[in-house]
Amino acid sequence: MSIEYFATTAGRLDHYFRTCIGAAHVLMDFGQTGINYNEMQERFISGLERVIAKNLPEYDGVTNDHLREMVELARGKDWSDREQLLQLRARYREIRHRGE
């Protein structure tokens, strides 16, 4: 018996949030120095752009428009600034937990 994984908009948004925004936030909270936040930002943006291009099934209220919005928000933020990361996290939570 095997379990198959189907990529969806919600699943990919969760993945890139955890591995990029979430990771950046944790590293910042623990006072890590020498972190290349620009690289994390670019990984998040390019990852979501690939998801949008694949036109994956929309799931759990997360649409491609939400992904585009997150890309634009991510582009306009300074990821080395904790408050700006918190703004990205807040919008992610609104999308994921309210289906908005």
C-alpha cells in the first residue's frame, strides 16, 4: 500500500512559508548572524512563481491569486527586518486559517 501525494496551492504555500519565512523568523529570534535573508526571500518568490506556473489544483481556500499576492508582498519587504517578516506571516495566517 502506498500513499500518494498530490501537490496543491495550499500545500505548496505551507511548504514555502515554513522553509523560508518561518525559518527566517526563527533564525532572527535566536539571534543568528550572517544569515542571507535575500536568498531566503528569492527562494520563496521563485518557489511560489513555479507553483503559479504549474497551475496546481486550488485547495482549502488558497487560490493562485493568493499566491500572487504573497509573491508581491514578499518582493516589497525587507526580510532582514523582523516587523516586515511578521507582516508576511500575518497575511499567510489570514489566507490559511480563514480561507480568505
